[in-house]
Amino acid sequence: MSRREHQGKLWQSLITGKSMSRTNKTQFAILGYLTKRDAMSGYDIKRLLEKVASFYWSESNSQLYPLLKKLLAQDMVTMAETQESGRKRNLYSITEKGREHLLTWLRQDVEETTIRNELMLKLSLAQHLSTTDTLEHIDYFAEQVQSRKRKLKKIQQHIENDHKNRQDQEYLLMTYRHSELILEAQEKWCKEVQKN
């Protein structure tokens, strides 16, 4: 869908009061990861999402497996049953139709993101809390930022080493540079607020 078509649908939904249908974008994460390997199980995809994409995308098992079934029913992926160590595993591979679907989505404009930040919501209502309670929220957030910075450093090192000379390295580094700058800004904000 072109930008003009998307804007037209958006205006139509605002005028009529009917919402635009929302597409679960995790299907594109699944299809994208399947382009990187020959075949993956649902568990493999979930682990990769947790390991690599946690800074910009997350999904629960309750959503992942139904999406795989839906993609299979739409001929976007194929599935082969295998036996490993006595356990049955379903391995998924992307089809040509799935690649075309992924490329169509990649070329579309990015939809505006809905922002939901619980800490900011609580801070906007912090007049109902003690200063100690508010500072505890900020201190906890500061600890989370430091933990995420350590995790990000490991991911960036993995990309530098294991993705060397791969087509995706440049784009992965660009993606995680964005996360790095956000964490730096969050860290700066925490220090500023903690001083006051």
C-alpha cells in the first residue's frame, strides 16, 4: 500500500469512525528470520527474538505459534516434522509467496507507533506519591537502563564478530545504534532527575 493509499484509509477511518484493520507485524519478524536460515522451529524463532530483537520487538508464545499456523495456512511458510533426541520438532521454512509478502511490507511506509510508558504515566501522576516512592521508581528504571546497556554491548559484539561480511551486519549495527542512543538519553535523564 502506498503512502497516499494508507493516508486515504486513515482519513476514511477518522471520518467514518471505523478503525483500520491492524496487521500483526510479528508475522514479518517471523518471515524475516526465516530468510536468514534454512529452517527453524517455533522455539528457535522465539529464542532469536529474545536474543536479538528484544530491544525493538517482543512477542509471547501465545501469539507466536498461532501466527506460524496462520502463515502455514496462507502458504507463506512450509513445515516439516523431524525427530531430534526422541522429540518431534516442526521446522518452518519461508516460501516464495512468503518472501514476496515480506518484501511488500518492507517497502510500505512505517506506521506511527503507539507510545506506552508506564514510568512516564506514573511520574505524570507522582503528586500522589511521596518523594521516596517516586525516587524508587526512577532508581529502579536507572538499574534497568544499566542492565540493558550491558546486554546491548554483548549483542553489538556478537554482530561485530559473527555477522562480519554478512549483508545484514550494517543494518543490524544501525538498528542497535538507535537503541544505544536511546539508552544514553535515558541514562542522562535518570542522572538529571536523581540530582534534583
